[in-house]
Amino acid sequence: MADRYRLTSVESVVEAGSWAFTARNAHGETESYFLVPCEETGDEKPPVRAWVNRCTHEAQRLYREGVGAITRGGEVVCPKHGSLFDSCSGYCDNGDAADTTLPSVDIEVADGQVYLVDDDVDYLYDGLPGDDGDDGDGPSSTSHLQF
């Protein structure tokens, strides 16, 4: 079994709508990840899911500092092109990212706490790398999405 690292509480994720952390991936690269609530709960499925923080179409962050992940009707919205990813499965069936699935991160929920248990991901810190948002992968001025 993988070592567990406590990330946050389920309540925090649900109240905020999303939550992010930065970790080192299996390739030794620093990468951001985010948690979102999932309403498809069952004994074997946690009430939140963890995803790599980038659209499968482009290296666009889905979770942005100060905004979080934009969700609507159980789906995570890509702020650049509008593709919608199911919060529970990560699957996208529309837009530029159609027929792709967000890479997941293994988590576990116990006693209302969310733990990182993925052997390929080493927790570094809460939040995103370059929290100032000036990382060059934000939505360009061509985005026409309004919320």
C-alpha cells in the first residue's frame, strides 16, 4: 500500500468547490493537481476526485489561483475552449478535448479527510506553482467564455 499524505478535508473541497496542490510526478517534474467534489458516491468511490491540472487538448490549467476550477452541473469547464470534463470520471465528450479523459491521481478518503496515496506523485505543497498566475498557460484573449 502507498504511503498516505493528508491533503485537506472533504468539507473544504465541497465548500470551496475545488482545491489544488503541487507535487512531483513520476518523471521528476513539478506539476499541479486539483480536487473536485463528485456526487457519484459509493462505498468504493470517494466523494471527491483528483485530476492533473491541465486540459487534455492543450496545456491549459483547469484550476486557476484565485478562481479555482470552474464547475457547472457536475463538469469541470476548460476556461480556454469550453470543453467539459465529468467531475467524477474525468471524461470529456465535447469540444476540442472530446473523447479524452483527464489523468487521475490516486486518493483515499477516511474520516472526512482526503489523502494522497499515488505511488507516482510526491506531495510538495498546497496551491499552484507560480501562484501569481503568470505562467504563460492562462486563457488567451481569444477566449469567449463568460461565467
